[in-house]
Amino acid sequence: MQTRIVIGDERRLYSEAIATTLNLVQDFEVVATVNNREEIVPAVLRKLPTVTVLGTNTTARNGRCLTDELRAAVPRCRIAVIGSTPGSPAKRQEAAAPGLLSVVPDDAALPQLVNAIRGLVASNNGTPANPGGGPSQHAGGPIDTALIRQPACGGRSLSTREKEVLRLTAGGAPVREIAAELFLSPGTVRNVTSSAIKKLGGRNRFDAACIASKRGWL
């Protein structure tokens, strides 16, 4: 089952970078990135994610007000906050209560965020976050490489031409229109599209464009 994630952070570059990275985790799907603090709760209500990831700057100005709003609006949505939680040690302990909200330090490595999300999902499903009884993975550790989508075709990235064709495809342009725009023949556009589809593992050209867009390649 896919873990649906909403990312809320007013720093667009920061949030989009996290979204692109989390989308590489096989069972994660970032369904929205929100860069306006006031739009985070409405977005969560629309998308109903499993986990909402908040940047520290999004929560710092009004303490834990935003996390309280989210927990009241969508009780089953778990929250991961990147950064320290303001307030007394007791408040920080309450905020980071297992199964409700996880605080990931600003200087944490990516595996710590991934493992924090997994821990929240496990608690939401009523299963132990560490069923094997060994050392907890919640504090961070290596991500199983099997969980990361491997680039197709030996890791070859999309060419500039393939990106141009997929960018126009994502906008709904037909093959002949793309050919005219890029001064190519329709046959060349089809060949370029076919190559991109194979690299991305898409079902068709529109699916390939969607995949490339989600990965931030367009």
C-alpha cells in the first residue's frame, strides 16, 4: 500500500527537493507540496495523506498551533516535523509521542526522515515499528536499497531532447504539434518518445511524462 505524503514548507526549493527524494522510495507517494502555511490544513483535508511532513519554519512562529490544527482536522494523519519543537522539555516530549508526531532534527540524514515516516505509518496501522525486536530504526540508519526505485536502462538519465518532448507532452500537445515546435519530423518525435518511455518504464507517452514530472526531471 502506498504511503501518501503531503509536504508543507514555505521554502519551495526545500520542499520540492524533499518531495523528489521521497518519491524515489518505492512505497511513498508525495501527493502535494504546499508552500503557504495557511493552505496546509485545507490541502491535508483534500488529499487525506497518511503522513504530513512539516518544515521547522512552518511551525516555529506559532509554536505547535499548526500541528494541533492538523491533528484536530484529520486525526488519522500522522505528522513529521523537520526541526526542533519549541516549548518546554515536557511539551517537546508530548509532541514527539510515538504514533502521533515525530520530530526529525534539521541536521538529520535522509534515512532518519524515511524511518520516522515508516514508524508513524506502522503505529497508524497498529503494528509495531520494530517488530523484530532489534535496534530501533526510528533514529535513522541505512535505507534498504530495494526500497528505492532504480533508474531504468542502466541508470541512463533522460536526454535534453527527451525532456523537451515529454515537457510538451505533459502539456497535452499532439505529436505533430511537438514536431513543429521542436523543428523535428513526427517520426523523430515518436522515436524520442519511445526511448523515454523505455527509460521510465511508462505505459505510454503521457504516463512517461507524468513519471518524469513527478521526479522533477522536467
